[in-house]
Amino acid sequence: METLDGIVEDIIYRNEENGYCVLSVSTEAGEKTAVGCVFNIAVGEEIHARGHTSTHLVYGDQFNIQDYHCAIPQELKAMERYLGSGAVKGIGPAMAAKIVEMFGEDTFRVLEEEPELLERVKGISLKKAQAIAAIFYEQRTMRQAMIFLQEYGISVNYALKIYQEYREKTYEVVKNNPYQLAEDVHGIGFKMADSIAEQVGIPKESVHRTMAGMLYLLHQATLDGHVYLSREELFRSAGALLQADGTQLESALIRLKLQNRIVSVSLPGVEEAVYLGVYHAMEQGAALKLHEVAHGVGTGRGDSQEWITRFEKEEGIEFDPSQKEAIVKAQTCGLLVITGGPGTGKTTTINAIIRLFEEQDLTVALAAPTGRAAKRMTEATGREAKTIHRLLEITFGKDELHQRFERNEEYPLECDVLIVDESSMMDLTIFHHLLKAIPVGTRLILVGDKDQLPSVGAGNVLGDILACRDIFDVVVLQKIFRQAMESDIIMNAHKINHGEVPDLRRNSKDFFFIRRSNPTRILEELTSLVKTRLPKFAGCDSLEGIQVLTPMRKGILGVENLNVVLQAALNPPAKDKREKECRGIRFREGDKVMQVKNNYNLSWTVMNDLNFKIDEGTGVFNGDIGTILSINTYTETLKIRFDDQRQVNYEFSGLDELELAYATTIHKAQGSEYKVVVIPLFKGPPMLLSRNLLYTAITRARQYVVIVGTEETVVEMIANNREVRRNTSLSEQIRRLAIGERGA
């Protein structure tokens, strides 16, 4: 590793949020450019850094700082320059000259130990002297903390987050219980905290370690969709992770219960279900609120049957009995769930319900879990639909469990009816916040396809509510309408959903199967289709109109390899296209990319054709797809325009939240719709080749589906109706409340 020692002559660029700087450093070998995250550095300071030199195509040689420490200058001229550079707020060049002239080499000692002496300098009051001293002390304290944290291999970015969280308690937390970092500092997980703990000397059998490990496993379970783990599952996983015995695990479990960080209850078939406390509270709260909503409104105005007859005559349509039932129940029920597959008239039913309420002068709000789903709902209804996050007016959140919304029980939504489409995509967390914002007397209508994949996040909201259809009102739309019957996409989707294998050799106008016998041939065919043949056939752009959906991440036909191949085919390197590599992914201007985790703090803007800002906000969410507009390697930023026209600037340090999106997993495509969907299929693990995965992939297509692969794999997927069970208990909570109501 190389070293760099010198004096900071100039700060060419500084990002105040993440500390990234471009520095001009005077060394014995001459002027050097250094880049990296450094905090509270000032002109005139000595810098001692380790890192490596690279050559930038535009800016030449740069020293990339990996870690560093700074020293306050000792020479009088350097002291004056340092103080006058803005390093200490309240001191400019003229004042710096006066201070150094009066105190000489004793200047920094006075600032630290006797700041009241600064009052002797003309222009400095006692109050100002105290303020200057406080700032100087804060900067010195922070610098010492950063050096301390870097000794444990903590990056500059994480070191700053830790210091901002704990301030003067940083040393105490890191030395006594570094596992606290995993709970309090976003991005620091159990494994990083465990590594720090080992360096600090925390014993492996520490109860803090055992508790942190168990919390980590419960959190990891939520990433797999589970709300709880059985005690047996938790102890088995914790024993393997921590090399801990039953006595240690039992002791940690008891402590966590006493601290209200976990909750354990008995459920049907589960002797002891262990939850993170917040998830148990959310399930209980959601169950209670659902009962309140269901019973919180009276019968609507007017005769629904008479209105339906008039509407059918005006629109020249004829409703199916189940659609009529949905319209009637929408007016008589506080909570209604409408579910049905493609082509069963969900959109027509929603539009009729909206018209019914609008004619009664009731306010109807429309929402969906994702931007794409909200856009589709807007197009289908002719009325504005918002994402749930935007409807609730998100304001802050370092992660899912710390989201903050303007709309809540104290400042509820202002609507008489709320209709939420693609409800199968709602996880427990966002559903909990949505319910909190629904005022007494507002109707809630949930619309979705029960056979789609469950939410990416923890919970099985729609499935759990449908399991309580004896308690809440549910309407299932089953009739496939004549226009939909003309679509092989829709008809084959229903066949697949019922376990039937469609005729893959049938000559179809919208559903195509291309047989290829091995992954290499499949990949070649797929690349040719996406690059040249399908854009011509479908009359669409390869990037915007065509989406490749695959069941898996790894292997030749997995997301990771497909994106490398398709990037090379659709957006190859060019002299005028800048690039940035992160985690082995080479991002290039013009690339199609996806946000892969919720980030509630990213700011976005929407610009009009004249480049004036017409909207702004915060929050970019898992599954949002966009295009890289520009990459600035000097400021280390990357600009993306998402499909809904939001523009977001990413720091290079945040690129781990992005991946290429020429191909995505089927799960990531939930709630989205594309003109053309291409699905590569070859043999793989049964858990990745299931009926509902194939059904979900096919129903993402608006005009054309192309499957490339083997018939055997298609048959295998349709036969595999085994659902991956999620540990959730919302339905049980709903039933317990219903029993209580009947008992009362």
C-alpha cells in the first residue's frame, strides 16, 4: 500500500454529506491530487494517508485515500492559514492573523485549554470566544473518534455514521458492546459488529453477542418474508451461527423478552413463536384496525342495483354476477377485498365503483405499492393514483422499521374511500402504516390477484386477509371475459394457474415458445430476440418495451450473467460513455438499472421539458427501474431518471443499492407490466421453478410473451404447486379478535 504525506494546499471539491473530497496536497515530491472521504479537513493541515494511485482519463494521476490521519500545523504561517481557511467557524483570515500574532505557538493550546483568553483579541467577545472553543473542541473530538474507529477497520463512511449516532459515547459503545452498532447504525450488521467485537476483545460467549446474534437471525428471517421464527428454528440457527449451547441461548432469550425487544407467543401448531417486538405489535395493530375499518361505516346512499342497471345501459356493458356483488358490497362494507386473475374484469369493476362513489360526492383515493403499479392504475382509471409511500407523505426513515409519514392516526388521509391495487405486494410494515392513516368512517377496498407471489418484504397481508373470508367481505372474480379470451397470454395464464399445460406448439399471435435444449443455446437465442428481432416485431425499444424475467440469480441464465451479456449487446462500451465499477458491476451511461432496497432519504426531482423543477420529494424504493443519464467521476455522482420521470443523484458510495436491470428476477417484477416479456427456462432447484413464479412472469406481459427453453421445465414448473410457507400470524390475530367480539 502506498503512502501520502504532505500539507493540504487546497480543497478543490467537497461533498458535505458524505465527506468526499478532492484535495491538492503539497508533498516533498511536488503537488499531488488526493481523493476520498475525509472529514473536517482544512487547508494548512498535515495529512498522512494510505491508499493507492490511479490514473483518471480526464484528471490524470490521483491518490485514492483508504485511511488517514491529520495533524494540526506547527509553523505560525501554517497555523494562520489553517485557522483562516474556515476550519473553525467564526474565524476568518483577518481574525486568524490577529489570534496567531497574539498567542504564537501557544495558539492551539489556548483554543483547547483557555479559550476565554481569546477575548483579548480585538473583535472577539467572551460569548464568541466560547463559541469558537466549542466548535474547535467538537472538531477535535470528532477527529479523534474517526481515528479510533478506523483502527478497527471501520470505513470512513461508517465511522461518520457511528460518531453522529453516539458522539462522545462512541468509545464506550465500541469498547463495551459493539453489537449495539448493528441495531442503531444503518448498514452495520451483526457480522461487522462481531468482527469489531473480536478486535476489541469481547469474548465469544458474551451475552451481548448471543442477544445480538438472535436479533440478527430474526431480522434475517423478515428478509425472507417471515414475521416470526419458531423457538426451535431460532435456537437451531443461533446455535450454528454463534456456537452457543442451549443454556446461553435461553439466557439471552429471557433478557431480550425482559427488554421488550422480542415477544414470544403460542400459536396453533407452534408451541412458541418468537417475534421481533415491533413485528408482533404491527400484526396486532393491523388486525385491530382491520376490524375497526370493517365495522366503521354504515350502508351507502341509494339503490346499488338500480345504479348498476343504469351504468350498464350507459356504458353498453354487462356485468358478471360477481362484479355486481363487488359493486354492491363496496357501498355496504367498510372493508372489501376483490381478487381475480387476468381478464376477469378487475379494472372494469374498480372503474364502476369509483363512478358510483363520485356520483355520491364522495372522495376516492387510489394507491398501489410501487410506482409502476400506480402508473398502471392511473392509466386504467383516468384518475391519479399514488404510491402508498407518496400517499402517506413519507418524510424520513433510515430503514423499513424507522419510516416516518406525515399521514398517521393524528393527521389521517382525507378521503371517503381508499382503493389499493396490487395488494398482494403490500408487506406488513407498509400495510401497518397505511391502516394507521385511515380515519374512522373511510372505506378500504383491497384489489389483487391471490395467485401472485407474496410481497418481497415480511408478511403475507393479502393471503392472511383472504384466509379470514368468513370474517371479512371477499369477492372473487372468476369469469374470463370474451375480449380477454382472445388473448393466449391470459388464457394460458389461467391454464397454468389451474395446473394445465398449455399447447406450447400452437400457432399464437401473442404467446410464443422457442425450444432450445441447453443454457448456452437459450442465452444466444434470448440475446438475438431482445437485441434485434423483438424490437422490430413488437415495434418497441429494447430497453423500455422488453423485459427479461428469470427465476434465478446465479448460473448462465441467472440475473447476474444475463445482465452482463445483455449490457454488452444493448449498451456496449463507447468513448463517449462514462463508466463506474462497483461490486464487480460496471455501470455505464445509458444502462437500465434497478434500485434493490428501499432508501427513504434519497432526494428526487421531476423536471419539465424546459428543465424546470416541477416536483420534488424523498424516497426511492426496491424494484424502481430507471436509466443512467450521467456519471461524474470527479464529483463521484451518478444521475438516474426513473420510469416515472423522477431524477435522483447517487453518490458512488451508494451504488451498492443498484444493479443492472436488463434482466430481473420474476419476484422483482411484481406489480409491473411490460409490452414484451421474455422468460428463459431451464432445469434448476424446485424452489425456483414453481407454478406461481411462471404464472407471475406471464401475467407481467401486456402484448407478447416469449418463453425460451425446454418443454420439460415448463411442465415441471406447472406441476410444482408447492408454496414456500411464510411464518405469519395476521390471520390468527384477526380470528382471536373476532372471537372476542362474538364473546362480547
